[in-house]
Amino acid sequence: MPRWVTGPCNLPDVPSGLYLHMVFLVASVCLACSDRTPEQLAAIMNCSKHERHTRNYDYMEGGDVRIRQLFSRTQWFLTVDDDGNINGTQDATNCYSILEIRTVSEGGVLAIKGVKSQYYISMNKTGLLQGKKNYNENCNFKEIFLENYFNAYSSAKWTRNGKDMFIALSQKGRPLRGKKTRREHIASHFIPMKCREEERTSV
């Protein structure tokens, strides 16, 4: 007869830091996805997986163009309207939220342009975000991949007292001046989301 052995179960050792990272990741996704429809939740998760998958691929070096919506961790989609105003909307079908993200040089430097408005997002030396019809160095941003799987976008030209200045949307969907932003602030965290076909054709 086989004999059952009772006693403590020996599980593989997992560093406590890994548990903390997993908890933080789940909390971050929940925060970004609260009050979303099932369709929007699926889009966010699909996009997040896609961006993580392609991070080490050649688009960083080859002038690749991506059509995306930038969904802020403060629950807003970044928009650039026909007057060059930069704001946030919670309407996932807003055509001004569809953006062209083009790699312009090595090291993850890119330019972001509204597909409908044709305005580039720029940041001046005081950290003011504004739309520009003509591309210049103020339109260059560095794409930073954060440990929580969000992205951040800092000015490639300007800093404030040696600190990076970021594209950021407040809790009310208003753009923040770069001097008030930090890499660790949730207002500076975005998920690049793929656009659904019906949203693309409405432009």
C-alpha cells in the first residue's frame, strides 16, 4: 500500500521583490482600466502586450511610423485639435486622439502628430505644450519604457534644472507644464493603444 506523507509543502523560493512587482503591476493596470468598457479594456491590454513585444525591434532605429492613441494613466486620451490645442478626452472615438508617432533618430527619439489636425506636439524651453504645423527640434521627444509597462515622453531638447520635462495630462485632462512633471508621476504615464478600424476611417 502506498503511504501518504504529510508535512509542509516545499515550494520554490520566489524573491519577495517579485511579489511586490506583481502587486504593483496589477494595481497599475487596474487604475488605468477603471471605468472602461469591456471593449476598451481589451484594446488596452492588447496594445500593452503589443508594445512590450516590439520594444526591442527595428522601429526604434528605422524611422518607423505607428498610428496610436496615447491613453494616460489619469484616464484621458491625448488629443491635438485643429487649432493646435493639446488636451485630454475620455471619448475613445474622438478623431483628434489618433496620433502618428514617427521615429526621427536613434535612441528612441520621435515626433508625435495629430492625424486629423496635422499639428505636431511640441514643448518649448518653459515646458509649455503646444501644437506646431511645421516640425522643428521642439517636436522631438524621447520615448521611455517604464518598469510598470507604461511609457513616458520627455522633451529631447529641453530640461529644467537638469531634470527631464514630460508630456503629461492632469486628473482633469489638462496638459501640465513640463517643469511640474516628473518621470514617476502618473500624469506622465501613457499606454500607446492601437486604433480600431472604425476610428481610423472616421478621420
